[in-house]
Amino acid sequence: MKVTMTAPDSPDTSLCPLCQSGNECVMARPETAGNPCWCTGATIPAGLLSRVPPELAGLACICPACVEAYGIEATRAPGFDRT
């Protein structure tokens, strides 16, 4: 009997680390890697980045829907600050 060791599951870089939906990152897909991504022209607020679990930080893009939802949420908060 052959036993195969597997590495711990790697995060799926095509999924948003916040909502687990597709993040639309062209750099995460081999067939489109090297093309500009939607996020290169976007400003991702530090407050939203801070919501990414530490173990997923820097591994996968936040999706456009989460960025948009955060912007809407932020504008409704007392003392609105877009940072």
C-alpha cells in the first residue's frame, strides 16, 4: 500500500478571503496572468484590508463586491473616514 503525504490545503487565490466568492483577479488565473487586474486601478481601504484573516493576508484579492460594500458601509458610519 502506497501512502501519499499531502501538504495542508492552500487557499484558493481565485476566491475573496472575506466572502469566498470569485474575486475576478486576472493574476490568479494562469490563462490571464500578466494582464492588468481590476484592482490595480482601485483603492482598497486599510479598514477593509484589516478584515482579511491574517492567514490569508497577501494571498488572494478581495473581490469588487466586498470593496463596493465596504465603501457603502463606510459612508453610513458616524465619523466617516475612507481610509
